[in-house]
Amino acid sequence: ILLYGTLSNTQYKIATDLSFGGTLTQVSAISTSGTGTLAVLINSTPLGGTANSVSSVQSTQNHSTSNTFVATDSISLSFTATASLNNVTVKILYNRT
């Protein structure tokens, strides 16, 4: 997932009304410049574990709690503490059930 441009403290819905369930297991993020914090949410619940610190160095976090979604759920990216955060690439690994 590429979010191009300068990102602010906001949420970006990346999937809605999913047609299958699954488990999100890992989130990686990197930007071209700036910093921020990224939490992935299933509906309004953040994945369990540590949020990603986003910068020009790739950050990867594994998730093993609060990480299961079902059909019809939504997935969002929530950015906070952004400081000149630009051009963020996010990779989410999941297992489909």
C-alpha cells in the first residue's frame, strides 16, 4: 500500500466490507522522509502489540493478539505523531481463513 504525499494525523480506510475473514500477522512501514506512528485497526480496534514507528528506516512489527477479522469488517491505517511524514509504504501480511 503506497500513501503518496504528506500524511497528517488521521485514519485511512484501506478495506471495507471484506468478503472473507483472516488474521493479520505482520505490519511493515517505511517513508521517504519524516516520522510518525502507525497503528492498523480492525474496525476501531488496534492490533495487539507494538505500533510501527514510521521513518526512512523500515519498521516491522509482528501481531498475535486482537488481529482476527471476519467477513464484513473494515481495516484502517491510523497515523499519529506525524512530523513531515511523506510517501509511506505499508505491507501487511495476513492469513486468510
